Amino acid sequence: MFLGQEAKSQALNTESFILETRKNRSVRMNFELYNNLVVIPVIVNQSKDTLKLVLDTGVANTLITGLPNGEEISLNYVNTIKIAGLGEGASIDAFYSTGNEVIIDQTTGDDQVILVLKEDVFNLSTLLGTYVHGLIGYSLFKDFIIEIDYRKRWLKFHDPTKFAKNYESKKRSKKWSSIPLTFKNNKPYIDVDIIQKDGSMLRVNLLIDSGSSSALSLYHSANEKITIPDNTIRSFLGNGLSGEIEGYLGRIEQLKIGDYILNNPISAYPDEEDIQRAILVSSRDGSIGADALKRFKVFFNYQDSTMLIQPSKFYKDKFSYNMSGIEIATPFPNIPLYEISHIREGSIADREGLKPGDYITEINGKGSSNYTLNEAVNLFQKNPGEYLRLKVVRNDSTFRRELLLIDEID
């Protein structure tokens, strides 16, 4: 729950983060990585409970999506508003709070705006397998140069003034590729080149969305030059503010980001009705997500309107997807109990009779308690031709299934 004051007066919006270190030295902190998403600890208004938020370039305001473990926080100057986002449903109610203090390691943000959803539509905790309470983005990125190393799982907050010479040196270095950023509604966008399966080359404008686990999302309904490949599968793509997002998964030939080329990335092609708001607000062609970003070391410098990237050891990793057709979640975060939340129609799991609501108690001869949710999901993305052996509980019955994994979009 949260304790809030009614909005008696509207505080002047002076929200900003500062470094609480000697001579404003850079702060390095480790982060947790769940399904490609960077998760960091956050304290709001000196509350006793620490929240875990996804570092998400795709959100303008800090958003608390839920308090699934009964966490208690205090918020200032609260009003009720309606917000909407991706998904086919209607707008939802949220609390809008100003004048808050947010502490992340040795950084402090004053006068911060925080939104709190009245209903947890994202279900981050059950989908990521640990307690996660929301998203933080622009309010943090605008005040620092943020450096992210996905492979080593650390990030640094740099003071833009004191780190300026170092950053300029990296921009001039051949080891880094500098990419211009543009901003719409406090969200960063880049222009990239893609080669589609039909051989056509296209420049597209994409939202940088570090809060999306996928590599790429292309809006064929927004740009008639974007074509859906012949080989696709119908799939559940995720949750948005306004409901579930569905569409197709397919591959493109190449994605060029700055000086670097990613081969055969997987792209989502969301249904038109699920992305109408995004198209109306930003006129973008899609988004680039964490499965692409994690292949690089990254600097975000909003004040300079640039991003620097350098390939990491993940750079040449093959892009994979869930070939089993099974989406799993944990009804009780931090407890390795895995429930099937979605079954892709026509997939091997569908053909073998698995259903939403089934519980998976064994994977490849080991009890499910031996795996984190991340590890279990990775097993569903094994190499084509391999088998996934499951023990499943449905109501009072137990049965086994052996799924031959086939790459249906290659």
C-alpha cells in the first residue's frame, strides 16, 4: 500500500537527480538482469521498503505498477488521473504524485513526479519471477550520462559536466559509434537502417525502449514500406498499459545501428489496434529493445542528444525466440513454481495438448525448483532439433510431454 497526501497545492516541477559523492564523482552500481531488463533498487521518500524498478528509456515518468509483496511507501501531493498506452483496452486510473524524493545508490532525485497504477496491468513480478515494482526512465536519464554494461551487469552515473571531456574523447574514438538521438514526449528515438526479407532497404525511426525484452518491433500499419515476412508465427507479444499486445514474430535480414550490423534479428509486428496510440502520439515506425541493446556497451547522453555503442561479447549471439510456444509465469514471485500463462496457437505445445493454467514441475529431468524463471525460459529457446521434456500437473493429474523444438520462422 502507499500513504499519500491530497494535492493541496501544485508544487513547481523542479525535479532533478544529483550525485551524492565527493566532488560529484561517478557512481557505479551493479544491477539485476531479468529477461534482458535492467532492474535497480530504489527508495522513495525514505520509506522502509526498497522498490525494484526496471530502467526503461521508454517511459517519461517514474511508474509504480504494483506493490505485490505488501510494500508500503509514502507519496506526496496525490491526484487521480487517467493514462493509456499500448494495448487494445481503455485508459486506466493512476495516482499522480509530485514533490517526492527518490534515492538510487549514491544519487538523489528531488521533486520527482511518480505515477502509481491503481491496477497492476503489467504483472512484472509474475512475468520476471521476482518482485519488481515499476519502471524509471527519463527523470534519471536527463540528469546523467548513463553507462551500461549488460554483460558484466553494472551501470555508472556520470556527471555530464565533469565527464564531458571523457565523453567527447570516446565520441571521436573509432572504438565507439556515436548515434544522434531525437526526443518526443521525453523519450529517445534513433534512425536505423533495416534490410527486410524481401531484400528492400529501409530507414526507420524507432523508439529506444530498454524496458522491452525483445530486439525489435516494426509497425507495418504505420509505414506501408514495412512488410511482414512470409514466415511468421502468431504470438502473444507482451503487456501494455492498455492491455495485452498480440501480433506476429518474424525475422529481417539486417539491422544497422550506427556503424554496426546485427544479422537476422527477430522482429515483432504488433496488431494495428494494439499500437494505435503510439502511432498517433509519436508517428514512429516501431521500437528497438533490450535484446538488441544488450549486445553493446552503451552510453546514454540525453543532454548531448547522443548515444555511444561498442560491441560486447554478446554482439554475435544468434537471435532466438521461444520455439516451444509456452509462456510461463510465477504466481508467487521468488518461488520457483511455474504456471503456463499463454500457449501459442499451432505451436508444438498446442499440438501436444498443453493449456494455460497447467503447472510445469519438471524440465529435462530436473525439478522446476532447480531453475530460476530466466533459466527456465532460456530452455524454451534451445537449438532447433532439440527436445524439451516436461512434467506437467493439471488439476489432480500428472503427465509428461516431449516437445521437438522447430524454428518456424527461419
